[in-house]
Amino acid sequence: MTIKLSKSDVGTFRQLLHADQHEITADARLDSASDTGPNPHDLYDAALAACKAITLLMYAEKANIPLEDVQITVDRDSSEERSGKYHLQVGLVLIGKLDATQKDRLEQVASKCPIHKLMTNAETTITTSCEVPDR
């Protein structure tokens, strides 16, 4: 999967991200003029929420657990990010007629979603190549 990015014609910092046929905007959100999309931190945090919800719904369907919906909040504390600490507090609201065992199991499954594992267990390496095309 390749994500392609290009600068938007709107605003100073607004970017257009393309993932296959999908387009997502991102912006710096420095002021009301540059608040035309989520900033990169928001997208990072949102990936966790989306992955948890999708994982829970898929698991519940497969396990015949009567989960009707999932609502998730992600609160970010990035006050220590420069020292290598980035804290996300996730709140799950599980909608459905669930017993205590099902609720506990779904809570465990939420912590095993691929993005949660990627954020907490994987070593990410980034290689950047650069070119300056002739104009």
C-alpha cells in the first residue's frame, strides 16, 4: 500500500493524502485559517480508534457476541512527547446486550488490534529518499 501526498490548493499547510481511491486532508491547525483538516497527530490517534472499533466489530460477529456498535474516545496527552512519552487514553462504549464475560473479552480484544500492537510493540524504521526534479 502506498500513501501519496500532495499539497492542496487551499491554505498554506493543507495536504491531500491519497490511499487508493480515498482522499483524506491534513492541516497544521495553527489557527482558524489553517483548520481545514485534522493534524498528523490526530490522524495517528484516529487510526487507533478506527482499528479498535473494526477489530471489535469483526471479532464480535465471528464469536456471535451481540455487539451492535462501538463508540470510542481517544484523549491525547503529548506534553512529554519530546522526551519520548506519548499517552493515549482510550474510552470504549460497547453497545449491545453483553454479559460481563463478553464485555471483559471484548476489552481484551481491543488491546490486541493491529494498530495498538504496532504502536506499542513494533520497532518502526523509516527510510527517506529525496529527489529534486528539473522544472
